[in-house]
Amino acid sequence: MALRFERLKWQDWKGAFTERNYERGRRLALDGLVQLRSAAKGQLYAECHSPAGPAYRQAISLRAGETAWRVDARCTCPVGRNCKHAAAALIELERLQRSEAALPATPVAHPELPRPVLTLGSHTQIDYDRHIGKMRPTVRHRAALAFAYGSRRLFGAPPRTPEADYPARQLPAEQRWRQTLLDHGLRLATRRSAALPDDSGEMFELPDDPAWLRFVQQVIPGLREAGWQIEAHPEFTFDLTPVEGWYGHLEEVQDATAASGQFDVELGIRLGQRRVSLIPLLIDAIRREPSQYEPAMLAKRADDEPVLLRIEPPRLAGQQGRVQRVAVPLGRLKPILQILGELYATDRLTQDRALRLPRLDAARLAELDERLPLEWEGGERLRNFAERLRSYAAEPVVLPDTLHAELRPYQRDGVAWLQALRELDVGGILADDMGLGKTLQTLAHILVEQAAGRLTAPALIVMPTSLIPNWQDEIARFAPGLRVLTLQGSARSSRFERIPEHDVVLTTYALLPRDAERLAGYDFHLQVLDEAQSIKNAATKAAQAARHLRARHRLCLTGTPLENHLGELWSQFHFLMPGWLGDEKGFKQAYRIPVEREGDVQRLAALKARVRPFMLRRTKQRVASELPPKTEIVQLVELSAAQRERYEDLRLLLDERVRAEIARQGIGRSQLLILDALLRLRQVCCDLRLVPNEDASVAKPSAKLAALNERLDALLPGGSRVLVFSQFTSMLDLIAADLDQRGIPYVTLTGETRDRRTPVQRFQNGEVPVFLLSLKAGGSGLNLTAADTVIHFDPWWNPAAEQQASDRAYRIGQDRPVFVYKLIARGTLEERIQQLQQEKARLSAGILSENSGDWRLTESDLAQLLAPLDR
């Protein structure tokens, strides 16, 4: 029922206004700026003047509700509804009631305030696109503005001779509403369009689709709140349905617990009670405009850019539903579009509601979960698997007592990662920098398997031939309880039948193709490829042989998983988990061409994200906080055949002379002869060209020089700066000649160098990556903190002097970990000196140095140093 204004009290209507509008309206009424025009039958018409602005008209209706009066107060001001002017009109009405003044009579011809009506529509037509040179569909949109006076809708200029019942037009109010649209970027349409009938109102348009979407999302709600009537035709593109939720549905197919398993993932939105899969909608979008969904283009587009999706009505018998449209922020769709883009590039998209992905891609579920507000359905086991891939270090590993080493924290993390790979039945690449202990971490992993009773078959480790001695020595040092079988040499054929009796089997890439058939007859618990870049060409016989062996788990070790191109990475993963990255042709299309030829950093980032759970790489800089200030690494080098022959000939001759001299003068008076004999053997270990009376023209390059070259090849591309020390300046000359031939810049400092400042400055300033120094001249007094690596080509028998030389790089001002490599000829007196240093603390004071103090070799020590080469 309508309110009788003579009974109106402020409690009846104050709740319809904000506190601020009520207070501002009270001040307008007190200032006498309100004039009531009529008040009867629950309708109040008034006019309110602003202190320094125009007058606005109000039409107020009050009707009784269940607990309070319902107020509909409209005004011609920009606010439009329940504004301060309407509050002022009601306050003025109460004042007149209290003063018992007569309320104004209702004028018969008083005009009612109109209501703005905005109609929205779209129309699709075929136009010629000059940019692409062909016809294509174009959608045009229109907004029509009209004004509702009761049941009549009017727009445009009023007629000169209106009909008798023609309403009194409120032209100033109409112009303000018209101006509202102009202020929001709309402009009067200059061309006709089939989007709306001509009698819908005054036609407005916007420049492009994004502008229309912003208008609908940001402006229309405010217009509705201000009392505008909004009407959208069914074809209007931007008549959006709100998204009420997101869902993800997982279903395992085949055997999703196996490495070759697959799963289906459906991602969608909820519109009321309806569920809509986004997969087919996005596939259609990619196929219509593939260039817009390339990774590089997606990266440029803002996350808050809305993506419009058209949703057809469900097919119900005898019913015709309504087309729905939604706008979804692009940022939420990017992880889905990234997966779809990769599948599209390799022709693996299907027009299904779900995506079928390899089980090994389950880690992507976590990324989807981070970017999308998903409610997951099903696939709990799969989601647990995905979470384990992301958090491998969550469960620390208990190391067995059979491991004779103290692992650093990052190495413990590495073992935990290897254990997680085994638990999840997936392969991986341990790609730590050189010198961070990949061998030690692998041995610890094998020992954990043994302690748990899972090492029921041997671990097969394949490596370059030169690494066999290193693995043998590392196992003997850190895991002496492991039973090791080495398949090397001509006598190896008789050893194959003993494979099941051992814990670890060592072989080489060179022998693998020859022995593949016999190895294929055995099961292995673990298959490890050390220096796995050796199979970077998947077509080589070694790579093929490695893939065809039977192993429960597979692992690659390499400090350089990628040297020349992405195909090398594919080859390693093809060994670890065949088919996961697709075939070689598909991988080339999806990754190699976009990244290598087109420089597509987004596609490279996508590949990194895929392989991240299966590759662990720690650089020296990354684990610096976990490393000691200086890490020393002994690299054993196998002498060449020529060196071994010369070493033995010379050793026999010197051993006879030394023993005769000791017999004649005693060991105390024979030290000079002993030192000279050991010096000659050390020269053979370095390079035969150093040996006096040796024919340099026929002497073959040394094994140590080859090892140095390999080390530099691995270090220099990564930006390392290297100091190379030798006691023999003639050896530095040979190294320099080799660097010249290979085009590697360097500087040299020896006792003959007069200008010591220039080479130091050139190295410190980054002009050259290698600094050759004699131990005597460069071992003290220099600050070479630009270096992060020190290589001792030949060991200096005084450990203190050797450490002093290493400290040219490790000193105040050094902000990177320093790695010190010692090249030691395996099985020679060099290795025995290292052993003596560990066994006898007195050797650390300076063995065989010019400043040896009171130290003297015993006959037992000498017998060990001059012993025959280890075979």
C-alpha cells in the first residue's frame, strides 16, 4: 500500500540512504534549497537546487514492506538514485508535516521522471579483411539509448506538434544520461547496423571488442545500480554469464602407476548447475587463431586480459537452450594453453573434453593448482605422485654405516632426490657441476638400496674408458663393502657369468655395443650412464645398446647435459623414459625449431618446466653456502703406454743406482741422489718431452696434457677462470704451445717474467680465462681473486707451499667457491706420495722440498715410492 505522507517519520525511510547522503541532504534542506512540487498517494515530486550548480528533480515512491518502508528515490543528478537531493526532499516533507503546513497539491500535468533504457546487440557478417586478403566473419556491436516515460520509449528530438497524450520530455535529464555514455568512451554510431532495430534508440558504438568487454564488465553494473534498465539481445556477444567455480577431473587410464602410464585431465568451469569443459573451447580458439596462442605471444599478453568463450546450450530433447558467454582472465588459462600448444605443435590434440597426458607430466597438475582455483575430483593417487615429484627432499634419507664418507647437505639432498626417483619409478639426470660429488651421491644411493634389501640385482655403470680407475678408487674409498666387477680388457668374456654375484658392474661406452647381447641376458637393479653426454647422439650404437638393456631404474650423470643442441637432452631422456618427450621428429617440431632457430624463450621455459622434476642441477655458486671455503679434488690420470714404458725403464735404472748409493753412504747422505731420481720420474709423469736426452720429435703428447685439455673444455664455456700451476717452467711452455694451437687466450708468469703487473691485470680484468704460473714465481704475493679454479698440473711435495699457491685465488675479496684440482698420475710415485701424506702426518711438513727441515725419507718410504707401476 502507498504511504500516507501525513504519517511519515524519518525512521520509515532513513535506512535507504547512506549516512553521508542523509547528512548532506539535511544541510540542503536546512539551507532552504528544496521545493516540493506534489505529494499524494505515496508519490513525492520535488526539485532541489545545488548551492552553486543546477537544479535536479526527484521522483520518490514509498511503499510498505514487511518490516520497513521500501524507498525508490530517483533523481536527475548523476548519482541517479537515493542521493542527497532525494534525502533533502524527504527531510523537507517532514518539516512541513511538523509545521502543519499544507502539502502541495498534485498538478495534473506534472511530468514523471523518465528511466534510461540501454539495449545491447551484436550481428555477424562476412567482410573482406585486407590484412589477410580474404573474407572472414566480423562481429559488430551496438548500444541503443532510449528513455522510458511510463509505457512509452522515446528518443531523439521531440516532435514539433506532439500528440495530446505525448509526455512532457525531460530533455536536460536525457542529455545527462546521454553524456554519461559519451564519458565512458561510447560514440554516436555513424553507420547503420543489423545488430539492433532502428527503433531501439539512439545508436552508440565502441572502437573494439576489448572496449566493449570493459564497458560491460566495469560500467554496466554501475548503470544498473543508478536505475538504468539494461536489455541485451540473445546474440549480444558480451552478455556474460558469471563463472561460479572451477573444477578439475582426473581419471587414470592404462596403468598410470607405471612409467608408461597415462591419465586424462578435464578442466572446466561451473555456470550455476552446469559444468562446462574448457578443453574443446580452447582447442577451437587455438585452431582459429594459432598465432595468438604461440608461447611468445602469450607471454606478451597481460594476465588480466579477458578471453571470451562462447558456450553452446546443452542438447536436450525437445528443448532449445540459450547460448552463454563467459569472460575468463588469460592468466588463469595460460598453463592450460601451454599444454595445448605443445600438443598442437606435435599433432596430438583431439577434440575431446579432456587431455590425455603421460603420467610423467603429472607435475603439471601442481602448476595448474597454483594458477587456477580448482576443486579436484578423483585422481588422489596421481596428485600425490605429482606432489612427490615437486618435493623430493621432504623426506630425509638415513645413510647406512657402509658409506665411508660425510656428505654435505646438498649431497644429502641429492641422495634424497635419487631415492624419490626410485620410489616414483622414474628416471632422472643428476647434472651437478663438476666436483660436487655426483659419483659419491650415486654410491650412497646404491648403498641405501643395498641396506633396504632392494639391491637384488647389480647396478650397471657405463662410463668413458678413462673413468674406470676413478670409479674403482671411489668405490674402494667410500663403499668398500660393494662387490665390484669390471668388464674391461680381452679377458672380460669369462667374467659375464659372474655378474649376478656382484653389486656393481663397471663397463665402458666403447665396449657396450660389443657386449650388448651378452649384457641383455641379465637384469640390473640400476643402470647408470656416467658422462651421459656420451649418448647425445641417439643413433650411435652405444646409445642404442644402452636403451635395450633391462634395468628397473635408470640414471644419467653429467655436468653438461646440454652442449650443442636440445636434441642431446632428448636423447638422454629417451634413454631414461622412452617416449615421454615424444619421438625425435615431434620434439624437433615442438622445441628445437622454436628455440634454436626462432629464439623462442617461452618454449624453452616450457621445456625446462617439464624436465625440472627429473633433472637436479646444482652449480658451485648455488651450493656455495654448503661448501667448505676451498674444495680439493684429486683427479687420477692413467699414463699413456709410452709413458708407462719409459717410467718403468727409468725406475729400474734409478732404483739400482739409489740402492747402491744408500749401501755405500747410507740414506742420510744419499738425499740429493734420491731427490734427483724422484724428479726424473715426476717428469715422465708430466710429459716425456721434459725428460733429459729424450727425443722430443718422437715423444707423444702426455696423458696429463690431455686431461688438462678436457678439464679446460668443461670449465671455460661455463665462465670459469683458471690458474694452472707447474713446478716445471718447461711444462708451462708445452701447455702454452698447446693453448696457442687451440686458440685459447692466456697469460704466463714465471721467474723470467719481468713485468708481473701486466699479466695479473689482464687476468683480473677478464681479458683472458687462463693464467699459467710457475709454482715458485706465482705461488706467493699475488691476488688473483678473479679465478674460481686452480689446477696443479704436477703436485708439489710440500703441501704448505701448494696450499699457498692455491690461496692466490682463495683470499679476501673472493666471492665464489674455489675448486682445486690435483692431476695425479695413477699408480706412480705421485699417487704414493698422496697416500703417504694421508698416512703420515709428518709428510705434510714438506716432502722432497728444498726446505724440508729435519725430515728424511726412510728406506721403507723409498721402497714404496720406487715400487713398480700398479697394473
